[in-house]
Amino acid sequence: MVDVQKKPRETSSSLIRRFTQKVRESNILMEAKKARFQEKDPSRSERRKQALERNKKRREKQRLKRMGRI
């Protein structure tokens, strides 16, 4: 967590500039951006379902090819 206290006789714009600089140095924003698009790995059962679906589509395509429809 970044904590910035206003110094005596400090303008609001310089306070914001100092805060922005501290945030940039701490890499908080970069970590948040990375975590935003990070997907969790599928479970074993989900991977198995996906593999079965791929095989089913592949077999159907081969069947249609043998029949001359593709």
C-alpha cells in the first residue's frame, strides 16, 4: 500500500505527482494489470471434457470425409 502525506505548503498537484511516482515505483499497477487477465488452469475433469469433445469432432469430420460430404 502506498501512503503519501501532504507536506506543509505542498500543492495538490505536487502531492498527486508524488503519489503517482510512488505507485509507479512500487509496481502495484503492473501486478494488477497482470492479474486482471490471468486465467486459472482448468481442472482435470474440464481438460478431460475438452479432450473428449475434440476427439468427437475429429471423428465426425473423418466420418463425413469418408462419406464424401466434405
